[in-house]
Amino acid sequence: METYSYSATKNAFYADSLKTSYVDWPEDAVNVSAEIFIQYSKAPPEGKIRVAGPDGQPAWADIPPPGAEERVEQAKQLVSILMQQADRKIRPLNDAQDLGMATEQETAQLKAWKIYRVMLNRVDTSQVPTIDWPAVPE
């Protein structure tokens, strides 16, 4: 049966039988039981990540909240998704307008969606988490 070692600095498991194959075997690698390897080499529980515990052994910890750069990137992705949704709403309304077939309600909806799209385009994602998101038209 294969045995494994765990490196706290690398937060990784290593197959002991391959030790001579590794170019850089971690100096802090320690043998772990089969139970520890099985428990911590599978997918983590919901909302958790594997970390090196204070004892140098693997442990589960809460996923940390996203950092500033990650929150900005998430806000940019949300703007992109909302713009795509707005585009899908605007296209048929625009067609009706271009063909002279738009009802008063469709003309009003078209204007509201175009205003929404302009306001989305003006969202300053660097202001996350205090972004003042525009309201989605009815």
C-alpha cells in the first residue's frame, strides 16, 4: 500500500514511493496516515480549503473573503453579464423601433433599457463594494 508525506510549506501530498523521482522533495515533508491522506486529498467540504494547520498537518479552513483585486474583477464580470442581458432585451425592441412597429410601451421599454445600459457602462468597478448599481428596468 502506498504511503504519503505532507508538506506544510507546499500544502501538498507526495507519494513516498516516488521520493527519488522528485527534483525538489520538500524538507518539511512528514509521513501522514492513510486516513489523513484520504480525508485531505479529496474535494473539500463546502466553503472550505485545505491549509497547513498549526501542527504542520493538513486541516480545513474557511475560504477567505476575496481580496480587493478579486472583488474588482468580480464586479467587472457582473457588469459584462448585465450588459449582455441588457443587449438581449434591447435587440428585439430596437428591431420593432427600426421597422416602425414599436408600441408606446415598447418605445418606453427601449429607452429605459438603453439608459440602463449607459449607466452600466459608467459603473466604476474600482469602487467595489460601494458601487451604486443602476436599477434594472421593469
